[in-house]
Amino acid sequence: MTASIIHTRDGALARLTFNRPASLNAMGFEMGTLWRDLAHEITADPTVGAVVLDAAGPAFCAGGDVVEMASSGSGGEDITAMAHIIHDGIRTFVESDIPIVAAVQGAVAGGGLGLMLTADYVVAGPRARFVSKYANIGLTPDLGVSTLLPAAIGQTRALRMLLDDVTIDAPTALEWGLITEIADDPGARAAELARFWLGGATAAFGQAKRLVRAGARRAFADNLDDEARTIGARFDTPQAKARVAAFAAASTSPTPDKERA
């Protein structure tokens, strides 16, 4: 049986690929459980420095698998239980100190918006499209959409996407802040960015992501305390000491103009 999410490793880079292309990568019950389990596995592994989140086929993710919900005989309690499982995975990734980049193509709908926004950096193809569709079928936002979407694009635009049958294209998504950039080959660009993180001060990138994510839900004073602790802890690491010393040396070395003077 083909895995609904393919997990591969290339050194410190972990890649998660949604792999239900025939269903536009809609997340069903089995896929949701696997998503949660992989989130815990990856974030608990100290050898993982970055994550690429992508998808097979013509679409990134059509949200929850409504067809499976309707045909499985599930009731509201079952849907609530599954939402909690998927939310566990989303929360685990969002609250981690591992930077995540998503490579997005085609349609992103419903809960797919929340799964996409689990990533800290979103690279979309020029033909990507983004839509809610929850209310169209009588359902309400899940998979973090009611929190992550307004955090990305603001409350007014989030409500427009949720309350109006509007589909936005990639340039509009970039203008609104839903995605970070557009690339002709989002997969290649996402891999390039992940390699940049891994080739630099990897842990510092991860802590920067964690501080921003945590800061959105805490008091300002708590954020300041966390910033102070984190930069102090980073300063004492061998990696930071070497980079800070190199920066200081470069900043104080005489330039050719100074030498002539």
C-alpha cells in the first residue's frame, strides 16, 4: 500500500510529501493519523534541521477528505476526534524550533490552507489557487485556519475568504501575505531555501521561527523574556561564538581606504 504521506531524509533535511494525488491530497482519517505521528517523530529528532513540505500531483491539498467523511458512516464525534489528531500534528510543527518551507502547486482549499500555513515560508507556483469552501458545504474552519489564516493575511481578508466564495490567485496571495514568494519551480526553490538554512546557523533559524510563532499568542513581556534567554543561550554555543568572532573581526579590520589614509 502506498503511503499517503511520504517521509524521506537527506541528511538533516526531512521531506514530507502529501501523496494522494487522485484525491487532490485531501486528508482522510489514515492520512491525518500519519501526519500527527510524523510530526512527533520529526520534531523529536535532534538531527533534523529543516523540513520541506510538498505534494504529489496537480494540487497541494484540497483540505479534509469530505468524500471519505460522507461515505464512512462517521458522525460528528468521529470528525471532532480526527480534527484533534490532525491539530496535534499542526501544533507540534508550529510550536517546534525547526524551520519549515512549503512548496505549493495547484489548488489549496479548506483545511489545506491550514496545513500550508503550518510552514513558516511558503513558495507557490504561478498557477496556484487558494479558496476556503467551508461554508459552501455547511462546515466551519478547522486545521488551524481560523487562527493561522488571519495571522497571515489579517482578519478582514480572512473573513472575506471564509464568508465569500472567492478564489485568489498566486499574485494576490503574495500581495495579501498568504504566501512568501512565487517561483516557477516551487519545489526547487523550497529545497534551495532549506539548504540555505542547513548551511548556515541552523539552530538560530529555528529559534527565530519559534520566537515569532510563540510571540503571537503571549504577552509582550513574556516574549521579551524569551528573547533574552534565547539570545543568551545561543551566544554561548560554539557555532555562534565562531560566527560572532568572524563578524567582529571583519567589521574591525582596516579597509584599503583606511590603510591608504
